[in-house]
Amino acid sequence: MFEVVEHAPTIRLAGELDLASVPVVADVLQGLVGAGGYVTLDLERLTFCDSTGIALLLRAGRALNGRGGLILRHCRGEVRRLLQLSLPDGAPGMTGDWIEEPRFPRPGDDAADLA
């Protein structure tokens, strides 16, 4: 089962982020990314992510780079392992708790700090 729950600038993903679900998540992310600032994805209940999911995350991070950033939190299990293998140091405009020493923004941080 796939579920997207919006709460302030946080989106909670559940189930699978794959070819079938990426368009739904992309639609939700589009408005938030367009507005700039920091967007948090809570991945605690995400059980699977394929290459289309990773590509979506990379696009969102690049789009926010210098205007905010994409923050991935609560990375678990196979999704965490995938992120560790494919993005060990994060990516431009993206950080998360799978990184050994992640850099999370604090209130008042400049959007360029994640770049």
C-alpha cells in the first residue's frame, strides 16, 4: 500500500516508491519544490524504492539546491541500504540520516547551506 500524508513541509511516504507511485509523489512534491525552502520526507514507513524513486529524489534535491533543500529522515531497512550504496554522501540539495555525518539545517540557516 502506498500512502502520502502532507503535514506542513513534511511528506510521509509509506509502502513503495517505484514506477507506479513516483507520478503521485512527484505531483505532491512539485508545489513544495516550486515554493522553495526545506522539504522533509519521512521515510520511516517506506519499504521499497527503485531507480525511478531515487531519480525523483535527485530531481527534487537539484531543484531545491540553493533555494532550500530536501531532507530525508527515518530511513530504514532496504531503503536505507539503497541510499547508503547509491548516495553515500547525499547529493546537491539533499541530506538525510543515512549519511554518516549529515548536515541538517537549523532555523535561520541560509538555503545555500545545503548546497
